[in-house]
Amino acid sequence: MFIETDKKYVVSIWWGYCSGAALFVRNDKNEFSIVAASSEERFNREKNSTAFPSKCLDWFKNKFGVELAKIEAVVYIGNDVGVDYILLEKHLWSIVDYIKENKVYYYPKLILEQSLDQADHFTFFEDKLNLNQFPGENYWKDKFPCGPEDYVKADLNEIIEDGILKYFETDRQNLNIQRFDHHSSHAFYAYYTKRNKVRKELVFTLDGWGDGRNATASLLLINDNGSVIKEEIFSSNKSIIARVYRYITLYLGMKPSDHEFKVMGLAPYGKSKYGERCLSIFKSALWFEDGDFQVNPDIKDSYYWFKEKLEGERFDNVAYGLQKWLEEVVIEWVKFITNKTGVYDISFSGGVAMNVKAMGELSKLSEINSLHVPPSSGDESHIFGAAYSYLYQNNVSIKNLNQFNIPYFGISNDISQESLILSNKKNEFKKNNIEIFENPTPELVAKQLINGKSISVCRGAAEFGARALGSRSILIDPTLNTLKEKLNLSIKNRDFWMPFAPMVLDKFVNEYIEDPKNLATKFMSIAFPTSQLGYDSLFNAVHPADKTCRIQVLERNDNEFIYDVINSFSKHTGRGGLLNTSFNVHGAPIVNTVEDALEIFLNTELDALLLGNYFLIKN
């Protein structure tokens, strides 16, 4: 068994949009390590699933022997939102559903000021209610015997605790459950995952909403003994930036809380000459002045007000104005706080930190010495933030925390399982003329890349988050246009304007991007301008409109095999990077298991699959 009896677990849970769980362990020396972490979507195969993370917790039980007696605490991040957050399963909604929500509920309530309440919201979307989800139909019906009338009175945090107790089949006397603040969680996630901390740092958080606010700035200091002191110096509930970005995504015909990255990718195609009017509309909605965000008092909602003002504007110019506005407001805010405090080493978290273009613009500021943006910093990251909040509360020294590297914390299939599954599919492989190599060399894989093949990867522990980082990736030579188009049309089904991203060996980074402060990350979390050499070497993994890339820097100790594949590729081509995109089909979660990987490999035009210790090639 993985765990010894003198070790204790801290189980961290997020039940909300893109639910998940993380497992931390404390040993007898009071040292904490991350054992495992994943999102529920990886197991139930529903993108951004809002389901209670029971399948993640089952994995902890089965793989690591987590049982009640070994749990020191279960920690979670709640929210001051309604229970519809869970029951209506918005991760399954279509764009049409979101438009209907605005038409039948928000427009009458906010614009016409009709006396609708949350019960009406449930009534309008009764067909979306799922009372069969965990903890089960009996629980929900006992909890809400009157239906919508009761839903509006519900305390989401109470329901989350009920779910935790029911999963572990115990009561509050036998399980230490603790809830932590939404924005503190974002802040601690950013801070504790930064590798090279200095004595005093600033952490910014910015998102749509969480526990009464949507923007914070905090000072974090390290004492001589390694303990951390956090002082929140700014808090606001007036920043509507993320909410507006969400609903402009809908206005442009894309899915809110999911396709914001598409709007960000579209923005560089807009032109300042034509996008200035759009920018002026957004600027009139919210700006930063006198030490806080200022909101136009005429704005009653985040959709119809803008829809009316933007009528007749081209989609690319709307995206341009929206993105430029976000960048300018964020920069004004950060400059104000850094100049006020005299602290120029910063981290950034919350949903807005997923905007790699805005993070790239921040990185250029003269007011910034260092910028850390952790991987997947939306609400899915609360599985880390809750645990770090718990460690902070218990005054655990940062000296007793293992350093956070590439987040390979997900499920990993053992060799015997891979062998058994491949054996069972022998006839199918023979029928499809698939050749299998056991224990392939990096040179063999690199040769396929050089020959213009697309290589899918399901090897080792899966990455946490929305961005594949070499464990559940698709890799191709970034200079082959036909291969990029094949990848786009037959496998990924991405929108034509969306850029891919590069994975680059550490020794090539300074040649390929403009990064004078050495801020390039391992997480694809900041976009950087490319040099001419970088563009020529990676051009299908670079944004064609502005020649930036959200680079992943790979060191050999991060992923030795993939590093050696790219190194071998570079010896033959002179180029030290590959196009790296997530191993999934459009609209589906990244693959998790051997079965997931084989299903996509066998049913798409992927050329090869690196599956653990096996390499499958379609001839």
C-alpha cells in the first residue's frame, strides 16, 4: 500500500463548475506533499462537469488506500451562489440554453425590473434539473420537498458538507471538515505554486464572483522560520470584467464559461482602426480610477446593455475591443497596487488569469520584476487552493512543502493493464494494420515526427488542468501546414482562427521568444512574442495574427522521455520545439485512461500513439 499508518491525508474538494479533488499527505516529519489531483470530467467524460467528485475520491480510495481513519481533514471552497450552480448542470447547456436564460429570466428581471425570484429561474429550466446526481434522488427530494420554493432557500455550503459526509459515510463528529474563502484560495494557489519566492510578494485574484467579491490583492511575507503571513490590501465586488467577457462570448455565438479562450484567440485579428468604437463602449462600462474599479451606473446586466451598444460591429472588432479593454483595466489596477506598495514581484490567479494574452501584457510592465501564473487558475484550481489555505491556517512552513513542478498528478495506468488491453485488441490492430513496438526509443518516436506523423501521447500520470503538458498530448512538427490542417479538421475540429501552442526545450527558449525577464513557464500560462527564428521554427504553434505563443518550457527532469524525443528531433531538424495540443476531440475532456486514448486513436486520423511503454503506428 502506498501510505504508511503514521501518515495523514488532507482531502481537498471542489464541487462546482469543473469539479475535482486533490490528495495531500503529511508524514511524521510534518512535511506535506501532493499525492494526486484530478477533475471529475476526466472520469465521467463530461467536459467541465459540475458533479460531486465521487469518481476522483473513488480513485483515491482504490489507488492510495484513503480511508476515514487516515484523513486529517477534508477541506473545500464554497461560494455564496444558489444551489442551481449544481442542480442545473450548466456544463451541459448549449448556447441556445444560455440565450434563453437571458431572454426569459435576466432580461425581465434586470432590464424590465419585474419581480422574478430564483424560484422562477428553476421553473424556466425545470427540464435541466438533475435530481439523480450524487447524493441521490432521495437526498434531493427530502432536502427540497417543495421544489423551486425550497431551492432558493438552500445553503450551497451546507449541501457540499452533506455530500462529503455521505460519501465518507460518517457524521461531523468523526470527520474534520473545513471551508475556506474563495479568493484566498485563488491567492494561496498562486503563491504556494511559485517556485522562486522572494521575501515579500503581491498576489492578485480576478474572476466572475466568489464569496462576495471578484477582485483582491494581497501581500504575502515569509518569516525566518518559513511561515507565511498574508495581508489582503485590496478587495472589490465591482469588477464586472470577467462577467462581461463571459457574456460577450455568448453575444459572439460561443459558450460562456467555456469558450472565452476562443474570443481571446479571435481578438488579434481585429484592427485598432475598426475596433476603437468597440473599445470605447467597453471603456465606458468599467474603468479603474481612484483606487478602485468604477462601473457605469446605467449598466443593468452584462449582456443586453452591450448587445444594444455593439449592434452592427464586426465579430473580430468586438473581440479586439473586449480583449484590449480587459488588458488596459488589469494593467491600471496592477500598476496602482505595485506603485502603492513598492512590491514588484507578483502572482496572478482566478479565472481572468487564464487569459494568456493579458498575462503577456502584464509581463512587459516595467513595474514587474517577476510574474507567476499557475496552471489552470480557474475555479478548478480550488482543489489546491483549499489545501494550501488549510496549511496556511495551520502555520505550516513553506520549508515543509514539496515544490510544485509540472502538475502530473492525475491517473497513471500500470504496465500490466496496458499489456492486457493491447492483447485484447490484437485482432482490431491487425485489421487496421497497426504495428506495435514495445519499449520504443525516443529516436523511433522522433523519426515518426520527422516523417510528418501526428503522435498522440498517453503516458505516465495525467496532467491537472485544461492544458496538456506532454502526458496527454498530441505532438506534431510545427512547420508542416498540411499536418496542422489534418489535425484541425479531422481530429481537433478547432475554429480556424485558433492558434496551437508549442512545447520547447529549455535550451532553445531564449532563441525563440522575447522574454528578457525570464518569465516563460512550464504551464502555457503566459503569451510571449516570438523572435524571427522562433516564428520560423514553430510557426504552426504561433498565433498567426500577432506572432505570440503560449509556450511550455520543458526541462529534462520534467519529462525525460518526451524531452529526449524533442532533443532527437532537434538533432535532425535544427528545431527544438513541437506543436503540442491536448489529446481530445473538440468539446470532450482530455483523455484519462488507456481506453480513452485508444478510442480516439482508432477512430480518428491520428498516425501514432505513445501508450506507456508501447508505441502504436498506423501503417
